Amino acid sequence: MISKVKQVLGPDAQFILGDTAVTYGALLAGCRFFAGYPITPATEIAEGMARLMPKVGGTCIQMEDEIASVGAIIGASWAGVKSMTATSGPGFSLMQENIGYACMTETPCVLVDVQRGGPSTGQPTHASQGDMMQARWGTHGDHEIIALVPNSVQETMELTIEAFNLSEQYRNPVLVMLDEIIGHMREKIVIPSKIKIVGREKTKMAKEKYLPFAGEKIPDFATFGSGYRVYATGLTHSETGLPSTDDPEVHSKLVTRICKKISDDREKLQDFKGRYLSDAEVVVLSYGST
């Protein structure tokens, strides 16, 4: 699979945009469905997907808006395909309810936010990192989410691949939070000769024993059409997947589990580089283009 993608992408060393690096990383990670809506400064991601996705046997759709885009990638993921969308601030705001739905239904998918100045329409062609709090708390209710923030074009490609790996491992949406500078900057990237890819782990449990949301942390995954009985809803649900909105114990167990599967691995998920720290009295923390 990766060898075919590499043939489509071209030479291992290239001079490309950060947005293009997102497209490369997604295709290398096995993404075969993209749904999005054009928005500056993320449009080049959709353009790259429209150009390259058909060449690897995938599907790229321009949706009517950002709400529909997230709904589409959730549906595609439940159909068994790795999926992604990309947007910027105003679109990210529109996506929040469906991001919560993806958390509640434990749907692996990747969302890329190439941040720009806000609020509202703001500054479409200027950089900002003003969506980071929204990334953590934008959708209502108790939930956990993973956000990766690249600071170079090379890292953008690598963290997009990692985003897909983590989404599959934790059955959760994962965010890649670029900013306009990274998205529109051109740098040399090198596609690695070896790339770790986490595939979709589908349940092997007997169909008559399968419960779609059972387990201590991460439940076995059965996609639609696989022969298993699967019911997915944003309502509070029991291990069967069926709504159970009036039982406080069911709600507590569900929310605790979908949070702990990520929060218990918080230290494992942290990824940062330290420089000149041995005798430092003051430490400056930066991320993204800063």
C-alpha cells in the first residue's frame, strides 16, 4: 500500500507546502476518504486530496459545508475506511457538535485545523493559534481529545501520520493543529523509507457475544456491514449501543471510560523536545510556528 502511494507522490525529497504535507501524510497513513469544504488557509489540503486521492483508489468529496464534512468522515470511518477532513477557524467552530458525536461514538478519524486570526471571519490570510482552547473544550460535555501541533513542514507530514495511528489505537478523533504560517510555508521534506502504520483492528469476537461498546477502555470495533449488530448514537448508551439516557450509572460508566482511555495515557501521549534546559532558570514553552 505504501509503495503505491510513494509512486503517486513522487520523489522522497520534495519542496512543498505544509498543507501539501498534510495530504502526503494522510495518504501514506492509509486515508482513503476525504470530505471537506474550501476555506483559507486550508484549501490546498482539499486541492491536494482532489488531485491525488483518486490515484490511490480513494474518494474525495467537496461537501456543502463543514458540518456535513465531519458527518461524512464519521460515516466513512464506520464503513471501515480511514477518513479525514480539513478546515480553519470558522469551519472548526461549525464542526464542534459532530466532534463530540465522534468522541461519544468512539469513531477514529482525523481533523486538521489550519488556524487563522479570529474571531468570526477574522483574518483569513494571517496566522493564529487561537483555536487551541477550542480544540480541547470546544464541544460540550466531558470528553478527552488528542491534538498534535507541528512546527515544520516535515513534522506536519509526520504528525499527520501519527494522528491516524493514534485515532485507530484509541478509537477517537485526533486533531492536527497547524497555523497559517506552517500551512503556507514551503520547506524540504523527506518521505521516510520506513513508516509505522497502525491498521484498523476489527473484532474477531463471535457475533452472538459481541457488544459494540463493552470493555474497560477501548472496545472491539465492528464496522457497518461486517455482519455484526452495531448501533451508534450520540445519546448516552449502554454496552449494547442502545440509548440509556435516564440511568446515571450507565452515563457515569460510559463517560468515565471514554475519558480514561486517553487520560490514563497522558504522559505517554506527550511529545516535546527540550533544549538548553540543564541549567535553565526560566523555560519558554512554544508550539506551532512560534
